[in-house]
Amino acid sequence: MTLNTREVDESLYSRQLYVLGKEAMLKMQLSNVLIIGLRGLGVEIAKNVALAGVKSLTVYDPITVTIQDLSSQFFLTEADLGKQRDQVSRDKLAELNSYVPVKVLDSLNDETILRDYQVVVATDTVNLENKVKLDNFCHQNDIKFIATETRGLFGNVFVDLGKEFTVLDPTGEEPRTGMVSDIEPDGTVTMLDDNRHGLEDGNYVKFSEVEGLDKLNDGSLHKVEVLGPFAFKIESVEKLGQYKKGGIFTEVKVPQKVSFKTLQESLNDPEYIFSDFSKFDRTAQLHLGFQALNQFMVRHQGQLPRPMNDEDANELVKLVKDLSAQEPAVLGGGDAEINENLIRELSYQARGDIPGIVAFFGGLVAQEVLKACSGKFSPLKQYMYSDSLESLPDPKEFPRNEETTKPINSRYDNQIAVFGLKFQQKVANSKVFLVGSGAIGCEMLKNWALMGLGSGSEGRIILTDNDSIEKSNLNRQFLFRPKDVGRNKSEVAADAVIAMNPDLKGKVEPKIDKIGPETESIFNDSFWQNLDFVTNALDNVDARTYVDRRCVFYRKPLLESGTLGTKGNTQVVIPGLTESYSSSRDPPEKSIPLCTLRSFPNKIDHTIAWAKSLFQGYFADAAENVNLYLSQPNFVDQTLKQSGDVKGILESVSDSLTNKPTTFEDCIRWARLEFEKKFNHDIKQLLYNFPKDAKTSNGEPFWSGAKRAPTPLVFDINNPDHFHFVVGGANLRAFNYGLAGDGIDPNVEQYKSVISAMEIPEFKPNVNLKIQVNDEDPDPNAGNSVDDELDILASSLPDPSTLTGFKMEPVDFEKDDDTNHHIEFIASCSNCRAQNYFIETADRQKTKFIAGRIIPAIATTTSLVTGIVNLELYKVVAGKKDIEQYRNGFVNLALPFFGFSEPIASPKAKYNDVTYDKIWDRFDIQGDIKLSELIKHFETKEGLEITMLSYGVSLLYASFFPPKKLKERLNLPISQLVKVVTKKELPSHVRTMILEICADDKEGEDVEVPFITVHL
């Protein structure tokens, strides 16, 4: 790819494309970005911007590297001490993305050079006076300007995108669309079948396929007033005619103009975005506090206040009070008071540099850079301040004073300045398990290396990931480089962070084992019991749920997070305090009704799902069934006994074996005939059953509402979708049979020659075929395939002995290989069906996104979310027991929106007079106790009569068992009892057993109680 050709490397940017879109990506590839300052914050922004793919990245930071820089600057090592920060960082930034050249700027004094940049970012190495000058220059020259700094657990960002900035798409969400059931003369639009429209006041929509109000179909835009979830209003349509039926609305994103004030203008008149509404009152205080910090530095030759120094803190408080007197409107005027404790903390922490805060603002600011380049998403307007003071440990256990926070000439000095030496040692001696080393995992490990997590004599990091590195990972999993493609993620990630922080040598243990029940002999009792906490970096719910269950069982804190494009969420799970991850689940995905899929699609999602199902049936299921038929003597008998489409399975085996292609031309002929069958004959059959003028039993038109009357397609080799259906189908058929296809450059003349010589059969309706209209209706063809017919079909199959050595090659769907014809076939197949039903077609990128169930991802969100998790990590290490100190988070960088709340407390229950935690509590029994002793223990110690006891699905004891069975079991130890009942040996690694219990309380009432854990 070259920038001049304005192309996007989809193999590298595949996940990001679904966040930004191709147009935004192309705009970014025309943007030059300058970042001033390469301490931790600056390099975090630079990393994310480089991964995103701008035209060029220039950095400026001539300051020499000190040992303290290693607290948050992950590209620096001790070998770089004394060197220039920008020179050292340039080459490592350039490694991140071969499409983004990285340069070092010699000076900021040449305004001619500055005019070459579309975006300028000034970080915490630039003082306020110079930021004001730089912003004034940028504002006058239509250059976007962003200023940001972090100080300890505090940070801020300021955004100025100019006098008039155009936002092309404020949210980045897919345009909403829906089917209309009625449009009243006053412009009230009602949705079909109680489907929510999802619109908001001020949105714009256009209409199509409206009958009776034909002028509405001209593509004009109509402003929306929302009346409720199922209705909205546009202007009056009384003069346009009388609504008859039909209609589809589609949201249209209308560009918005936004105006920004300069930094100088906004200092006295700020506009805020709030990061945490529980800290609403802190924002204005910090607006003055950061200005006062700048004044302090001017007074002290660039020096920040000393850690925990009261003299410096008093001076900073005085400066803030003076500023408040000069700018009374900032705090609301009147009698507004300075929050002295807040300002003192800002002073105490000013020299701190915390990886979590750096990652949070680094992700946020990088996303604002991308918005400035592309016009995609709503920019931050204009200030945001944030802090995480609740991350500070208990001062009684971890004292913070001038002595405990003074520098010790180590790479952790900037964290010691905030948390104190004792807490830094606690961090270093933590034992943690990281599950997953993909995008979130890489960011997590980077932050851990910087903070020294697990680097102490007692510390340890165990990470596991059974995946290997692909090219598409390189766009956001920043520990990996092109040379690492194909290697194990966990091993490469471990090597990368050890190189980042040599203190981790011998402290990081990478594994390639999938976490789950099948690896409990590896991740056994002793493994879990030796951990301090667990962090998930997973991309699927099943694995998250499993780890959550393990953490609940072993009572280990769990840090959970996830991203979806510009959205991110974090959750902290604390034993005995919060609910667990599994306590709440997302609602299940809404499935497409089968009748809609088979016969009545009305949107592109339906046709893509249908095409993927056809792909699976043609090229995977058919080949697998053939192989089973040839390798298993009882395949036919087993198939005849099962429910489902038995006839279809046998027909696919018969067709695959009796119509074996011997040349690629045979594959072309097969694909052309399948086109005729699926897009012409099947549609004609549907219209034979339900003509376009068909009526329902109520006398209403059959083809109305969500049912769109189709039309058969006439094959046209010059129609790209028709042609690529045949190309994709022929090549995949050839793959099934081990024949050579024609690669990625089809010979059009060959296809024309083969197809033109074919005789295409005429359509003949099947008068006996009935078509199911609704999923809840019985299958009208059920029972049509009588046993005799199936027996005849089975007996007609070729004798497997005549096909010795023959085997088909099933296709394994792979979305990311553009040479394998998978997406080509599905996209063209979907679009052909869309043309049948007059549905707007989709390009391959959108088809790949839906068919491949791709999770959109971008490095900016990953960086920010990981930052939030690591701020919670400090609380976990500190062992905080106050639920109000923890935060669950949800963010959407597109808007931008930030929502933080304390976790939901774990539910409680009661038996007799005992209150217990329904998630975290259990009855712990030490030793392999006899059943009779267990029953007696609960009677005497808990006041509970055990009525039933089970191990998994096996019932060990019940009060209603006959005396003989009770006598046999009562004197058996629990492990022996389980062996007798299950008829299986306990695995050697099992040291604990979970027993479910039903019991009556002292009043003889059945009560819910915790489970029993027997520690063998």
C-alpha cells in the first residue's frame, strides 16, 4: 500500500476498519501529527496514533532520559540514560506500523514547519504559557490542538479543533432502519410489529418503498421528533397523498459544525466533560489547581512540588486561592470555597507518574487525535479533569510522608512519590494470574512491567494464552511485531515485558494452555490458592464465566474488562464484597426466525446469515457427511434414526458422490446451476406458492409488512455479484475435491466459454411442495419423506468399497484470508439474494464483519480501559474492604461518555439466625469426613438437618433412602462415597470437593444454604 493510492491494508486494520470506517481511515492517512513531549503520556499517545495509521508522526522532546522516566515510558531502558528522549523513542515507535514514518523535530521555532501538521499535541513537558502560544498559532492556521498532562493520580485534557470543525458522524453507530406500519397525515410514523426505532430527537431520516406517499421516497431528509419507542413524528404529509402501505425509514447522519475557543479564551470560561459525576465538584477546583501548578513551576525554575511536602502544598493552596479571587466565575462565584485537601493531594502527587493514569489519558487523547484527523465521532469539548484518589492505600497500613515517598534512584521513583515505598514493595511481591495476552493482555502486561508488579522476591506473573500471533493482531496488540507472526502470544508477550523491565526476569511464566475444565490438572488447587488476584484479558463470555467461577470458589479477587470498538467496560469482583461477573449476563442475541431466513428476508443481515448457512452446507457439511459415510459402516442407519433433515443429508451425500467433478470446468458448471436453482427456480417456486397478488386468510395482501415480494434473477456474467458467486462457488467446490482452482485472478473468458455452452434447465413448479410461513406453524412438509422414499434414497448411494481412498476436504471458514474465496462467495451469495428481495446490498467488508462475527477493536479504547483496570488493581493490592472505594466503569470514546459506579454488593441470605453471603460463603469441612459425621456436624454446629447431599449430578444421600442403602453409605468417607456412587476414581489433582446440600432449619423449614467444600 502507498498513501498516494489511498488504499487501506485490510489485513492489518481489519478490526479498526469496523470502528472507523474506510473513509475515516483514508482521511487519517492524509494527516501529519506532531506530539510534543515523550514522557509516559506522550509516548502512550504516540503509540496509539501510530498503530491507528496516520500519514506521519513527528515527535519532539530533546530532554535527556533519567531513571525516573522508566516509571511510565515503556520504550526506554537503563541503557538509554543520558540520551535524548525523542531520539531514543523514534525507532521503537517506527516499529509499530511500517506505514507510518516517524520523524524527530529539531525545533518548535520554525512556524513554516509547524504549518505542515494537521494536529499538534502538547503534553506535560510544555508549560502553560507555551501551550497558550502554540494553541493561538494553531487556531489561526486551522491546525487542531490538544493539550494534556498527568500528575500522579490526576490528569487533564484540553481540545481545540478550531473556529469551525465538521463532525461527520457523531456516534459511529450503524444508521438505524426500520419498517413502517402507518404514516398519519400529521407526520406520525408508527413502527411495524412493535419494533423499536431507536431514534432520538433531532435525528434525520429518509424513506423508501412508501406506497401512497410517493414523494416521501425521493431521498429528502426529515427531522425527527420522538413520540415514544415505537413512533416518531416528521413534518405534516397531509398534502402528499394518502398512506397505503409499506415503507422503510433509514437514519441519515448529517454533518454538524462545532466551534472551539482557544486555550487562552477558555481559561476563564471553561467548558467541561465530566469523567465521574460522583466527583462533579472537583472539576472546577482542578481547573484552577493545574493552573496554579504551572505558576508554582515558574516560581521554582521548572520544579514541581515535592512529594508530601507541606510547605510546597501550602504554597499551591495559596496560588489556587489567588486564582479563584482573580477568576471567581470558574468556581461559580459567590462564597465558593477551595477544597484544600484536594489541592494538597495535587501538590503531594505532582511528581508522580502512574501507568494507569497515563494509559487512561493516553487512550483518550489518541482518540481525540483520530477525531481531529477524520471528523469521525464527537470531539471532547473542551476540558476534562479526572482523578483516582480512591486508589491510594490506607495511610495507617501504608504511611505516606516525606520519608516514605522520597526518591531512591529507582525506576519506580515516580510511583513511590504517590504511594510510598512500602506499598511499592507490596505491588512488587504480588502473585497474579493473567488470562489472555491479546490486545488487553498486552496493555496489561506493559502497565505491570512499568509498575513493577510481580517483580519482587515473592512476586510472580503467570499468563496463559493458547493463541498464536496473526498479522491482524499487530494493529492493536502492541507487544508483537511482524517477525512474531505465527509464534505463541504468551511467550512473545513475556519476552517483550522482560525486555521492558529486567526486574521481571524469572518472574513471568508464560503458558499456552487453554483455561477450562480440561486443564484443571494444570491450574489445580495449589495453583489457585497461591494467587493474590486474577485478571481477565479474554474475548469470549464462556471463558470469562469459567474464570469467574474459579475465582469465586477459591475466593480470589478478579479484575474484568472488555472492549467493543470505542466502547469499554470494567468490573471489579471482590470476595465477600461484590457480586461476581456471572451474577449478571447480557440478554441473548436476538435470533433470526427460520421462516424469515428461508423465505422472507427483509434486510441484509438476513441474506448474509442465509449465505453463510449455504456456504456451510455446500462446502463443509456435505464433505463431512461424505467422509462419515465412507468411513463409518453404520452411518446410514444412524442417520435414518435421527431427527432433522435426514433426506437433505442423504441427498447431499448422493449428489457429492454421483456428481463428482473431474475438472475445474465441472466446478464452474455446478456453480452456475446452483445460481439458477437458488436465485431463479427457488424464487419462482415461492411465487408459485404465494403469487404477488396472494391474500391471507383474513383477506389482507400476503406480501405486506415485513414480507417483501421477490423477483427471480436472470444470470448476467457482467453483474459482479452473479460472476463472483460462480467464481467463489467453483473454487470452493474444487477445493472440496482436491482440484486446482483458478486462484485470485479469475479468467473471465474461461467462465464465459464454459457457461455459454451450458444448457440451463427450465423451471418446473413442484405442486406438492408447501412453504412454512411462520415459525410457530407446523412444518407443512413434515411426513412427506416416507420411510420407503428414504430407504430407496439410502440404497441408491454408491458402495463405499468402490471408493476406497477417496476423501473430500471440508472447508473450514476463515474470514481473514482474502485469497480463499470464502468471503467472496458469502458476499456475492448474500447480495444476489438481496437483489431477489430488493434489499440494499453490502460490500465485502460489511459482509465479513457480520458473517465473521468480528468484534470491532481499536488500540485507543484498549489503552484507556486497561488504565482503568490498573487503577482498580492498586485497590485490590491494598486489600480495600469498603465497596464505595471501588469503581465499575463504562466508557464510549465516540461520544465521549464516561460512567463510573460502585459495584453491586453481593446478595445475602439467612438460615436460623445466621446471615451469609450467597456468592462467597460456603461450609468448609477439613479432612475426608465420613457421611455420618458430616450429618452430625451440621445438626450440632449449624442447627441444620441435611435432607439431600449431591456431588455434581450424583445423589450421595437422601433422607428418604431405604435403611439398607443408608447403612451402606453412612460410614464411608466422602471421597470413597463419591467413588462408589459415580463409579469413577477422583482425579489425583483434586484436593477439594464441592457438595450441594438441601437442609431443614431448626423449625423444620426447607432453607437455602451455601454449598459444602470438603478439603481432602
